[in-house]
Amino acid sequence: MHSHMNPSSENQTSANEAKPLEGIRVVSLEHALAAPLCTRHLADLGAEVIKVERIDGGDFSRGYDTYVLGQSTYFVWLNRGKRSLALNVKTEGGRSVLDRLAASADVLVQNLAPGAAERAGLGYERLKSINERLIVADISGYGDRGPFADKKAYDMLIQAESGLISINGAADTPARVGISVADLATGLYTQNAILAALIRRGKTGRGSHVQVAMLDALAEWMHYPMYRHAYNQSVIPRQAMNNPWIAPYGGHATRDGAVVFSVQNEREWRSFCELVLGMPELTHSDAYGSNSRRIAHVAELTALIEAKFADLSSLDVVALLDRAGIANGRLNAPKDLWEHPQLSARDRWREVGIPGGGTIQALLPPAIFDGFEAVMGPVPALGQDTQHVLSELDFSAQQIEALYASGSAMQYADDAPARAAALQQPNREAIESSSALTNETMETRR
């Protein structure tokens, strides 16, 4: 396997001089993507994150696949640095543990379906009565009121409902964005709101109730196309990688792949013709002498460009575009990003432990601090911290045994049975559509 590691990293030797969120306890009833992304970033910043999982398989994303050394791709990405507490929150014993967690926590994150939080005793007013300094962050699909409040939601549905799918894809084929952008946006907005709530608590001494809806998160990103419709009655046509107002624009085939670029103005067009195509006569031609003419003849222009690129490698074309001062990028695949020289040159890779004792390579978070490097702790096995967390919450040895015996908590043995149980869960689509996390209580609402 290709290795990114640089064991002599200066960043590693000076890491963790001061953790921004050290001393902050986050309790999260979470699954899949939005909430786990939020809390993983909080853990990276030094917060203690206690991940509350089902006793029968845990976070269902543990069972999505086994691509990463036998572990789930989603799970190892989103759950490093957390502690796993396996609870049955439907039982009286499980709820008693949650109450003590809430009393000890600074932040509680949940992505339960409407009504489920109240049934589990996790409504904001009750939590506030337990701990008035607690910041409660609720993630939902559509918010807590309105005609869609009770609808089930997951990423593809929010992409569709927000109009995002309608502006992506080719002219005759709308397409979902290839990664879960609704979940990603929601998780990051929730993290941002939690950090703001912590600052406000420092000023007022009071906690907060933060609510983030997936629809709201993507609606924020859709302002540009919405404004165009609302104030100009125009729509953004689906153009794949093309642009209906600029030419040349998008991906252009080379001998061994494709390069993405655009010509933004007439100065760049002159430079492109002279230094990239070697055809300065095109600068003032009838067909291509202005952007509007190039748009009118875009098919012919694209064919001309790709004929010139046919004998050139992508790296050759990139070099020509760089020489001409035209911004560009290679049309890379995930394998190319994995080996991207810019990531390696900036020492962006670290090792992270996974259940079973192995390690994987993971990227540092995007934000770089002076004097602090992200914590990036190991990925937890299901319930591996149950015993320690219960002890820290002042449950006696006898009480802990009673919680295990009653099925209110799961004692950690090793990861293999947990992963086997997770992999017996329904497939991802079935999980998303059924929205079931723990029977009726922990229903999916990423």
C-alpha cells in the first residue's frame, strides 16, 4: 500500500501544546454522517466525545462495508477520537445513564426523529432542568414544525427537495451530487453553532438549544439559483462540466485523461491561443474572436482544442496552461487524490488506530493552527469504553453489573462480534428508508 507517512514531521513533535476544546465533554446519540461529522471535528479539537451506540450492532454505519482493513469506510472516517458507550436507551437503566451523562456534559448532540427525543427523555426542557449549562444540538431533516416536520429524511431526499439535483448532471439527466453534501453541510453548520454556543455560555453562564435542519443547510447553499429564479425568473441549465456563458470551459480530453480549465477573459484567450494552442490567428477569427462567438461555436471549438491535446499527456497540457497563466486542474479520481503530491508535500497525513489493533492513514482536518495539531485519536470498537464511562459516572460495580444483566448496557469483549452484528443489519438504503436506529426510539434523521 502506498504510504504517506513522514515520521519526522515537525508538526507531530510540537502537537497538542494547547487543545482548544480540552475539558469540554460532548455526548452524542448519533449515527451515519451529519452528527458524527460534527462531533468528530469537536474531538479533533480536543473535546471528549462519548458516542452513545445501540447495544445490538451500534451505529449502523459500522455495517456499511468492510473496505478499510475489515472496518466500515464511513465509520473510520467519522468516528476517530471518540469513546463508545453501548446503551439501550429504551430501558430504565439506560435512561438513568443518559441522565448522568447529561448532568456531566457540556454539549449533547442528537439526530433523533421528531418525538423520539421526548420519548427518550431527551427533550430540551427536561435536559435543561438537569443541567442549565448544557448545550443541546438537535439535527433533523426538516425542523421541528411545519408540514414536513414528521417526514423521514436522508441525504438524497434533501438534495432532491432542496432543488440541488435539478441543477446537477447533464442536460437530459439530473444527478445526485456524488458525496453526501446535505449531511456534510448539516454537520459542519452544527459544529459551528456549538462553538458559538460555547462562546455565548462563557458570557452568560447559560446553555443553548441549537436546531439544525438538513433542508435549511442546503437551502443556504442554494441562494444563488433561488435568487435567479425569484428576481429574474431564470434557471441554471444542467451543463455537466460546461458553462453556458463561457467558452472554453470544463473538461477537455488529453492523451491519457482530461484537464479542466476555463478562459475567463479576452486577455486569457489571447494567451491560450498563442501559448497553448500555438494558433494566434484564432484570437481575432470570425468564429472565436469574442466570448459570445466562442459560445455560439462551442462544439467546434472543443473539437479543435481536443485535437491539439490528443498527442499530449495531461501533465503536458497542465504545463502549457500554467505557462499561459490559465488556472487549471487535472480531472482526478479518488486514487489520484490519495497520492496527491500537494497533500504529501504539506505533511497532511497521519496514522489513526482502528479496532483490532491496526492503523490507517487519515488526513488532518482542513484548519491548521499554530501551536496545536488535531488530536486524531483511535476509532473505537463498539462499547469499548462502556465500563470506564459508567465508573466515571459513579455507578458502583454492582450497579454496572446490573446494567449489563438487564440489557441496559453492553460490556465490551472484542470488536469481532460487534462488527458481525452490524453487518447483519439491513443495507444502507433499507436503513435510510425505514429510519430505524433503536427500535422506535433512535430513529434515523441524519
